[in-house]
Amino acid sequence: MLFFIEIKQHALLFLTQFILGTIAFYIVSILLTAVARNRRTLATLYIKLKDFSLRDSLTGLYNDRKFMTEKLECMSTYAKANNESVAIFFADLDDLKEINDNYSHLAGDSAIVATAKRMGNAFRDNDFLFRFGGDEFFAITLLKNTPENEAEEEVAKITQRITDSVSTKPVRYGEDKILLSISIGAHILNPENTIGRELLIVDKKMYAIKKDRKLGGKATRK
């Protein structure tokens, strides 16, 4: 009789340990799942915060020059390896100071935001658009599947598309309508040059066009 009682006690103890072990297993599984989910959440949050830190608070465009240089180098390397071309665009919103002086700095901000949105509409989702300083914008686009002998023509089309997008429609500020215009320097990257050299080239092109505009001439690409 005592033998059967001991067996029952051992069975009950085993069953209790099994139940407790199963409960513990599920609790640990739930905790591990929660930790993994929190890690993914934290990783996602970090990526979002990192991206946010690289962007301009007014327009939402990228504004980190180091990030821009890294993207340029990366896209230049890819283009060279795949026999593609990369085009860069340096643009300056014309007469921002006059807009600020004649209307207000809030009007100037409206002009900047409108320019950013309109330039964004002229590019593809996988292109990169940056804002530097008050009125300067920079864009990088991969001329994918564009033959080398057609690259210049494609860049000219993109430049015209940006110009039309920015200047066709005035910006409303209260009862006023503000006409916008933009000076754009465009350049196809030469993978044999340094990034600094290429940026200097497109910078000079933009300022040459801006100078030509101020003199009342027709903007030309050099």
C-alpha cells in the first residue's frame, strides 16, 4: 500500500513539475518574443531617427553633406561597374532675398518649400534630392539604361523638366502670387575625377547660368 502511495506522490510531483515547466517555457517564449519585438522596434526607431537627423526640418529633404558625398561615391562606383551614367544637378532658387525683403521671410520659406516639392516631382523616387543653405538644392540621378551618346540629351530634358516644374505656377502667399525661377547647373559624373572636382564643375556651371540670367541673357549649359 505504501508503495502505491509513493508512486502516486512521484506521479503527482512529476505532473506538477511538468506543468510548471510548461508554464515556464511559455513565459520565457513570450518574454523572448517581446524582447525580439522590442529590438526590432528599437532598430526601426533608430533608422527613422538617423534618417530624420539627415534631413532639413523645413523641406524634409536631405541636408547632410557627408551623406551626399557617400551617395555620390556609391552611385559613381555602381555606374562605373555597370557602364551607366550618373548626373548631378546644382540648383539655386533665384531672388530669394528679394522675396524675403518684399514679402516676408515666411513667404521666402513658402517659396523654398514649393521649390523642394516641385523639384521632387521632377525626379524619380530612387533619386536623391538635397537642400543646402537657404536657396541651394542638389540632386543625384542614375541615368539607367541611357546610352552614353544620349546622356547629355537626357540631362537637358531633366533640367528643363525641373525648370518648368518650378516656374510654371506661382506660389500663393496670402493675396500675393510669387513667381519663381531657378538656375540649374547639370553635369554627368566623370568616374575618373574626384567627387570634389565634379562638385566644383557643376557649381561653376550653375553660377555661370545664374550670372547669365542676371544679365538678362538666355540660360545656357556650358
